[in-house]
Amino acid sequence: MKTLRLVFLILGGFGSLHAFSQEAQRNSWSSVSCEKEAGRLFEKEWGSGMVPGKESATLATYKSHFNESLGRCFMLVHIKTTDIKKKTKTTISILLNDVSDKTEYASYFEENEPHSKKPNRMTTCIVAGKECASEPEFESMVKSYMQD
């Protein structure tokens, strides 16, 4: 019986240690370190944000925010790709990522062909597992992550 109690105490201690290390990681972030890490990740993925191509051009921008109440660093990336030859198709992607643990919290994707013979618009929108219907709704839902 004493051995069983000892095992539970040891396992409980490891659980507490894991929780402590997660809390320490959360507290190690600050607004400055969040901004630096988000900038580093954005530059690694998108360079300057301008991605020219033969048939399309892409512009990517980002905004970072350290959410004090959640203890997390978030990065909101806006990506717009335009068909430069035909000028008939535009895609917009918006991603909300947790820089702290490299997790995607939300994504918005819209493909729009306003100048084609048959105008077509396709939208996919998910925030924390919940579907949304539009870019304004997406922006409203991610606002709680990007401000305190």
C-alpha cells in the first residue's frame, strides 16, 4: 500500500512539474518577445511580404499581439493573391496562429471571380472549430485573441 501511495505521489509530482513548465513558458512571453518571434516567423514564411509571380502576385501582411489574459502570442496574417494576367480571380486568406506553440486557431479563405462571365465566390471560415460566414464575422470572432 505504501508503494502504491509513493507511485501516486511521484506521478502527481510529474503532473505538477509539467503544469509548472507550461506556466513558466506562458510567463516567458512578453509583448516585445511576441513581436520579435512573430516577425521572425513571418519573414521566414513570406520574406518581405511581396511574392511576385508570372501569373499572379501575392501580398502578405501580419499583425502580432501578446494576449495577457491568455498568456499567448498571436499572429494574424492577411494574404491576398491576384491573377495579374486575366485579373479575374482574387483569393484572400486570413490566418490566426498561436506563435507560442505554432497552432492555427482560425482561418478564412475567399476565392472571388467578380469579372468572369459567371461570377463565383467561395468562402471557408473557421474560428476555434466554429464555422463563420463572412470576413467581418471572422474579424469579429478573432478580435478576442488580438486584444485584451
